[in-house]
Amino acid sequence: MKPRAGEGHEIIIKRRSKKGGHDGHGGAWKVAFADFTMAMMALFMVLWIIQPQTQDASRANADMLNNPLVDGGAGIFDGTSTTPLDLDGVPVQVAPRRDPENRARTPQEDPGAALGEGQPGEPRRPHYAESQQMQDLAKLMEALALQLDAEANIEVQVVPQGLRILIKDDAQRFMFSRGSARLDPHFATLLERLAAILAKVDNHLIISGHTDATPYRGVVGGYNNWNLSGDRALRARNVMVEAGLPPSTVLQVTAQADGMPLLPSDPENGANRRIELLLLTRQAEDLYRELFGEAQVRVEYRAEGAQLSAPDS
């Protein structure tokens, strides 16, 4: 600018524009965002690690609450076991127990301990020996009867030899047509479902047929209640084998006729007609094999006289 009159120097005024600092263009927010991201990642990692344990605990608790037959999660209803029994398509877990009679065998003692019924890769089926195990299995069969509306047709008893399963008529339904071995479809379904359960355990079976004391009529040739009871027991065995029960599970099929009635005071009562399944403990099975096998020293009576017979071993 021009100097005023009388002034000896020139005044120069410089105007500078002010530039305000914008916080948005700084780096502090990046540090905060990085900390937040790291914290979220750590949270997700912790949740991912604990999720399987939470699901397992929730599943076990749900089984105990929803299954009225569960008592403390013990026995075959223990949801943490690895051996399932099937009930109506729903796997029910089995918890095999160990005891001195049925201890776990090493591969040296039993080369087939890690295999199933001759099938490579299948786990060995559990053997039930304790009374509590038999009671758990009985509860499972009672639950099956409830599902099939067959409470009046099945009775399960824990006996010293194992588990006794009685399959019998009711007031509305006969297991077999009168005088024949023709099986009613309702009882065929019941036997098939029982076979699916029994196929999961290593115990062996004895199947017996029983009639009442009413004499058999209508067929010439000596056919009687002995033949009838045997044919019915064999029919029950065949149905169960066709449903998946390993044939080697059945040790014996017997005809009892009217020799062992449920009601001795009323031998002609229809309640005596039944099929019985006896699930044997290992001790009972060993006794059976001693009686009918080749492992015992015995006396054989022949025409030339009595002779002592010893096993080849």
C-alpha cells in the first residue's frame, strides 16, 4: 500500500489463512478400532472353544429330563456311552459295566475282543451279567411294549439265570391261531422289535414254547401239544432271526407243551399259552454248555457196559 503523506516508511500487512486441524484425518481412531477388533476376535474364539462342551452337557441334561425311565443317567440310558440300543429308530445308549465275571479282555486273551459277530471293524457287543444291567434292559423292553400297545402281551422278570421274557396272549389277541403255529402280525412286530434290542448284546438265548393242557385235536398222525409248542417256538426264533438277531445267539429251541404251566391249579387256562425267551448270563451259559457240550467227563452206557468218556483235551 502507498505510504501516507508525512510517513517515511511503508507498512506491509500479511494475511495468512488459518488451517484448522481435522481429528478425522489423524491415526488415533485406527488404534481404538484395532483394539476393538482384537477383543471381538478373542471373544469368538472363547465361545467356539467352549461350545462342544456346552452342547454335550445340554444333551445329557435333556435326556434326563425328557426320559421318564432315566434314573441318574445310569445303565443303558446313560447318554454318554458309545454302544447304542435301538428303540423305535431312536438310539438308546448302553453303558456296559465291568465286573469280575465279565472283565474286559485283552487282545492276547481274546483276539476277537475288538470285533463284533465276525464282522471286522465292529465293536464287540456288551455282555450283561449284573442284576442292575438286566433291570435296565427290562425297563427298555417295558418301554417298547408301551409303544406297541403290548403291555398285556409281554412280561419281563430278572432271574438268577438272566432275564426271563414271557410273550403271551391277552383277552383280545392270540399270539398264534388256535391249534397252529400261524403268528399274529401284532406279535410278529413285537418279536421283531425285541430282536433288534437283543441283537445289541452278547448274551445267548433259549427259546421255549408252551401250551395249555387242552388235548390237541383235528390232525391224524400223532401230532400233539409237544409238536405244537415246538413249532411255535421255532416260528418265534425264525421271525427274530429274520429281523436281525444273529442265528448263533439262540442256543436252544425247546418244546415244553403243558409241562410248565403258569397256573398249575388251572392247567387248561389259556394264560398258560406263551413263548419264553431266557437271556442267559455267562455263568448260566457255561452251565448249559457243561450239560450239553463235550467239556465234561461223563459215563456212557452202551451194550458192552458202562464206559468213562473224557473230553479230547
